[in-house]
Amino acid sequence: MSSSYQTSRNSSSTWTPRENKLFEKALALFDKDAPDRWQNIATAVGGVKSAEEVKKHYEILLEDLRNIECGRIPIPKYKSAGSCNNKNEEERLLKYLNLQ
């Protein structure tokens, strides 16, 4: 993801790779219509982020995805991990994000 995904804009909140992974997993667990979604995701990230920080991080992720889709940000070149197909892995991860 772009650097804006790693560090929230307008916030001093830095996200570690571990927190990002927990965040991504929690997004798949808690439906967009789930009550207290942002608080639940904040708890799943380890309780070190507020619900507001989690929601802002999600909004930045969506903005980055839109920019990638529009061609404003190139898709990062990932190192090949043996027989893994990074494009398929990316599609698998992104299918859980609803951009509507």
C-alpha cells in the first residue's frame, strides 16, 4: 500500500505491520453493518488504537485503493514468493473491501 496507508494523515498514529495485518483480518470479520464495528476492530488490533483511529485508517485505505484503481498510484511491485501468485493474493484480500 502507499505510505498514507502506513501512517494516518492528520494523525501521529503509526501502524506497525502486525497492526495492519490484524486490521485487515478484523475488516473481514466485522461486517460493515455490524454494531460497534470500529470499536470491535480497534479491540482486535490489540486495543492500542481508538475506534476513530481505526475508522480513519480504513478511510485512508479506501482512498488509496481508489487512487490505485484510477491509475494515480502504481500498484507496488512485490517480490515473488516462490510459486505464490501475488495478483491472486491481492484479489483475494481486496474482495473483502466494499468500495461502494
